[in-house]
Amino acid sequence: MRGRSAFTLIELVVVLVVMAVLTHLAVREISQVRAAQLRKVADRQLETLRECVWHVSQFGDPEGFLSDMGRLPRLVSQTNSQGTSVGTLSELWRRPASARQFALLSAANSSLYVHGADAGSLASMGAGVLVPTGWRGPYLRMPFGKDRLFDPWGNAIESVDEAGFTRIVVSNGFASAVSHLGSDARPDDKFAPGSVAAGDMTLSLLPDGGATSRLVLRAEVTNGSTFAGEITWAWYGPADGLITGGVKRVSYPVAAEFSGLTPGLKIVKDSLSGVPRSVFVRPGDNLVQIRIAVP
């Protein structure tokens, strides 16, 4: 009986050890699954932010803050829970004080231009041209009563979070990328405060990584063999609820080239046909060939 009791005690110890190991493995597995789920949520959150800034609809139309405003978001100053002023992406859910509400504006009104060098020529070419411009958000739906954006681990997605690490990358005064610090929500130790940790996710807000575009407008004039002359080309686009644009006069068949454009919807017009046309300017080089009938 005494030996039997000892054997039973050993069995009990073995069972307890096995149960402890299995419990540990199960907890670790659940923890890993949970961490992976949070990482997916955080990845998707960054992707959603990019879609708020730049998105192409199923019909091939540009949508989002960049296309409406003609620029990337600026950081808006806000005080965090520690009383520190930080930069936020609140332009995506709250209209900037300096920005006009979205509207179709006439390009014939020279007072609307923020690009003053070509204002006179653009206004004279702007008859019949309506430009969609302005803030038509919210581009990001925030939870009711919330005005700060947090990742799944409770860290603020702001210029610098409350641990002192960069979450928004700024380039030339505009937000160009957003980051999270991975499943443990902590940066790599070798990175100093104010940096983005390697191995974590940083996502560009720029369409296809490009901030600017080049637009080449080329005319294909019917009866071109008998046509010899000049063509004035103009383009119009949004700029903080106003209109910007450019104008060039070229000798046919030379193409007109415009560089440094913000990707998105543009309205173009030529002096021969006088017909406004919508053009989707993608990141990089864009060649648009327009057929023009000359009597």
C-alpha cells in the first residue's frame, strides 16, 4: 500500500508537470495569435490612412485628401495627455481652418488662383472650366467623441508618441509616411527616441511613392497636314480649396510639358478646340494625346 501511494504521487507530479507545460504552450500560442491579430489590425490601420490620402475608385477615379486638396496633409498641433504639443493628422477628420469646403469653382475668376504668375492667361483660358477643389471629409471616421488617433496597443499616431518615438514622417512640411512599432509596441533598443524602429511597419502616404508628376499634352490635329500654328495649353487643379494651374504656348506639333504637378484630377484645355477635359494624373510621367478637329 505504501509503495502504491508513492507511485500515485509520482504520477500526480508527472501529470501536473505535463499540464503546466501544456498550459504554458497554450498561453504562449494564444499570446502569439493575439499579437499577430493586433499586428494585422495595425497594418490595416496604416493602409486605411493611406487610402484616406490617396485612393483610386473601382471606376478608376482618384479620391481622397490629396486629390481634393492638391497636397498631402499638414501636421496640426495638438496637446497630448502629458501636456506636450505634438503634430497630428487631424486634417483627415476635421476641416483645416484655412481650407474651404469642397465646391466646383470657375476657373475664369483670376482671384481664385494661388499660382499668380500665370493668373491672367489662366483666367482668360478658364471660361467654361469648373474645378473640383476643397475639403470634403471626413476622410477618416473617428469614434464618437474622439479626436486623437491610437494604434491597437494604445500608442498615439502623432508626430512623436508619448514614449518619444516618431510615428509620422514629415517631408517638406507635409506628412509623407506613418508608422507603428510592431506587435510589442516597443521600438528596437538601438534606435534613439525620435526615430522609426527597423523591422516595424512604415507606410508611405504618397501614391506609389511619388510626390509629384509630369504631364505631357500632345495634340493630334485632324487635317494636320494643312495646319500650322500655335496651341495654348492650360491645366487647372485644386489647391487648398482654391485653384492652381499652368499655361504654355507651343508650336504644333510640339507637346506641352508641365512638371511638379500633384497627382490627382486635373482639367486641361487647349486654345484650338476650347473644350475642357478631365485628366487623371498619376504619379510619374503622364502622356495625354488629344485629338482636335480643325475645320
